[in-house]
Amino acid sequence: MNRKNLTAAVLAGLAGAAGIAGTAQAVNLNPDGLGQVLIYPYFTSNDGNQTLLSVVNTTDNAKAIKVRFKEGFNSREVLDFNLYLSAWDVWVAAIAAGENGPTLYIPDDSCTVPYLYANGGAQEFLSLAYNDNALFSNDGGPTGIARAAEGHFEMIEMGTVVPGSVTEADITHTNHVSKDADGNTVNTWKPGDCAQLTTNWTRNADYSPLGIWTKDPQFDMQRNSGGLFGGASIVNSENGTMYSYNAQAIQGYDSTDGMRHAEPGGLQPNLNEGSEHNAWVFFGTPQNDAKELWYVRPVGAISAVFMHDNIMNEYDTDVNLSASTEWVVTFPTKNWYVDEELIAGEAHTSLVYWEPTIGAPNCAGWVPGDQNPAAQWNPGGPYYGQDPNGNVVGWEFCTFVSYEETGLAIQPFTELFQPDGKSCDLVGLKTWDRSERTFIPDDPTGVRPPVVSPSIPGPCDPEIQVCDYTPFELCYEVNVLRFGEGVVFGTPEVEGSSLLLEISDEFEAGWGNISFDDDPRHVDYAGLVGLPVTGFSAFEYENNFAEGGTIKAYYGGIFGHRASVRRTTPYHDQPGSDD
């Protein structure tokens, strides 16, 4: 590291210690639920389920929002459009099975482009992004529309509309006075002029600019201000169940003046296009600390707020209660690490090792051959990095040499989405009952670990796995883990593949832990261990005895995953390093 960058790092460290490190320009997961980006970890229209969704603008400014639905295998887009919310406005919709596949139904007249409400209020999901057409390559996964019936979705604020502008008037609900066929006055409360917004994005037949936004997307747009919240409910009317969750809110995604405002029907804006490269990550017990970390790619900062080395939750399969449990495990940014269409041309390496130079010290604990995952975007080495404790002493001697390889996923993920339609990462599952029993190797009581199907073939290998729990692989963006035989969401097989993993031989009821730190490659650019993950556990109970056994009743509940955060090999706490 050169003297200039060493000085910058020291000054940044002093600023943080003094409590003056700025938080306004760093990505963070807002525990209060308001943000610029909303992540909804799951939707489904399978097995009689419908997913109801909403987004709320809590501010006194109109907003432009990108709405994007992604299928569960590789997060390819299945529907994308722009939503324009007036001040204090709410937009609602539902995802359900339609005549030709999963369909978005819109009973809300808030403006979208295209204006789906005016077009009948229904829009089918599309398979164009994964079925090997002229625009997108076949990624190896299923190609039919059934693939789009299960996944997750996101909403990204693109900008705040200039107060008092014509565009704000177009978006804002107001009273419209008209006459019916009999000449009677009719008052209708609706947006000012949603058609004008469509005109603003309209192009000539040869795709040349025509509407004002095709020429200047920043027209009447200013900086994002946040203040969005949302949620979703998975409803099964036949069972009488509803599983509701709050969208996870990300603040600090972008601070530009409307520069994220983009044309509908494209990949912009996305989670890798925010202006901020820093993330605030909160470490719980025993650290009770917060750290600002810097990333080369903006999506790295988004991923950082979801990085966990373990997630935990409860389950119940009690046959006397007809209990069923399924865990949804979603990696909301995984496609930015494993989909070759998104990472093509990005320079990155996955293998970075320390090699001692002549006269080099031991670098405060580094030994030859140790990986330094923080240097993965520095092909060609050498690289001068921190020691494992974050000390600056001896940086100039701790030389890391990077080995660039092609055809690799970007860490912390380990495998590109393959021609077989998978991108798998090794994880582990350990369960306990409600009396703290768990599997112990060679336990004379005969307690055995759970079995996951499909799982890794062959016996547990102690050289690469921890054998006191069940090793298995999570291979998709959205994964559904079913405990026991009871069904909650009805995840099907799609063209020979399924997002579902079935877990058997577990305790009747208790809790479980999924660990993401078994593979040493599960470390991100700033040294966070694990994978960027979110999701929840859904419980269902069936009662056959209501009204003397003549009425079957179902009850449901949903609980977000709990998690832990750990960091190793710290580097890039602040920007400005000489990469």
C-alpha cells in the first residue's frame, strides 16, 4: 500500500473512532422497515396459492419506482415495469395462476408504464429472459412458463418527482368531473393523467427518442428520498390460510439526482447500479458493533447487509396437530455472482494466496498459502493487504499473488449457473428438539441427524465436511425446505427440477441451524463470512374436528429467519485503496 492510501485509511479509521463516519451515504438494512429498495423474498401461484402484495409511499413527494419480478431458479426477470406513486399513495396487486400461467392482477389505478390497470388489470408473466430467444440465452434451467410461478421480487426507487411539476400532477389522484350517458355529473377520484406518463416513454417506430423521458430521463426527477414500505401475503382460499411478511427495506442505495430513472422493460435500474459502494453491517453478540465496509461493485454493498454465516428458525411436524413446516431460503442478489449474462467481462479472481517475499515477516498470523478473499478483484497481483487483525504494520511486506481463472462464480458464491440448471453451494443443517437433544457422533442413544433429499451423494467426508450434521447443497435463488411430509406452499417439479428440498428423520419439533461457513470460499470482498440470505419459516396446522368433525380448518403462521454475522480477513473498510 502506498503512503497516500495508508494515510487515508488511518484518517478514515480515526474518523470512525470519533463517531463522525457518515452514514447517509452507506447502504443499510433499515430495521424500521422504510427504504429506497424493498426486497420481497418469496411469491408463489402454485397449488392454489395467490400472493397479494403492496407498497406504500409514506412521503409527501411523488415517486418513480421500478417493479421487478424474478423467477426462483436463477432470478431471470419474468415481469418488469415502472410504477409512479403520488404522495401518501398505496399500490396493490396479486400474483395468481392464470389461463396461460402465473399472472399479475392489478385492481389499483395508480400509474404504471405501461398502464396495466387501463389494459384490463392483468399481465401474464413472461418467459423471454430464460427460454433461449434472440435477447437472452438459455441458462440451462426449465424453459416453460411454470418456472415463473415461484420466486421473489424487488422494488427500487428511481427518483423523487419534482414538487409542483406537471409530472407530479399527472401522477397525483384528484377529482375528475364528467357526465354519464344521461347527462348526470359523475365524480371520479383517480390519477391526473397516467396516459401522459406512457407518452413520455413512447419512442418512434425505429426506436429513436420521441417522448420527453426517452430524451431526458431526469426530466422532473430529483434525488431518491426513501420512505417506502411494503409487504406480501400468500393466501390459499381453499385452505383458509394466509402467510404475511414485511418486505425488507434497504436505505442508502442511491444519492444521485434522478439518474436511476430508467425506461420500463429493461434491466435498469438494478441492484448493481446504485451510487453507493459502502455498507453498514451490524454485528450482534458478542461484538455489539457496527462497521462500514467498502465494495468494488454496488451490489456488493447490497449483499453485505444480507450476509450471514448462520440462519436459525423453528419447525414443527407433530402428527397429532397435522403440523407442517417449510423454510424459504432466498439469496436476493445471487444472480449478480453466478449468472454469466450479468458478470460477463467482469475481472475477478477467486484464488488469492499469500506468497512470502524475500525478507518478509510472518504478517501477524498469515502463513503461506492462506487465502485473502478481499483481493478477488485484483487480477495479476501482487497485492498488499492487511493482516488478519486489521493491523497496518508490515503491509508492504505481506504480498498476495492472485491467480485469475475463468468460468468461476464471484465469491462468496462458488458455482456459475450451470447447463444443468443449477448453481450449488455447500451448506450444513443441524437440528435440536425442544429439550436440546441433537445429533452427536457415535451417540449410544441412537439419535441420528436429519436426511435431506436430494442431497450430496456418498458418505460424509470429514476432510471437506463437518460430519455432526447433514451436509447438502442449496442450488437456486429461492429454495424451499420442507420438514416432514406436510405441504405448505406446494412447490412442484418443473421440467425435472424443483426448488424444493425434503428433510426427513428430524425431530418431531424443535429448531434448526443452516450454516454457510463450511466452504472457505463463502467469504465476500470485505471479509464477511457466509452468503447473502433472507427468508422465513412458515407453519401450518390442520384441525379436522371443528364443528364436530364436519369442517376442516387450517391455521398458519410465518416467522423470519434469525441470523448471525461474522467477519474475517478485513480489508477495504474505506474507499481509496490502491487496487
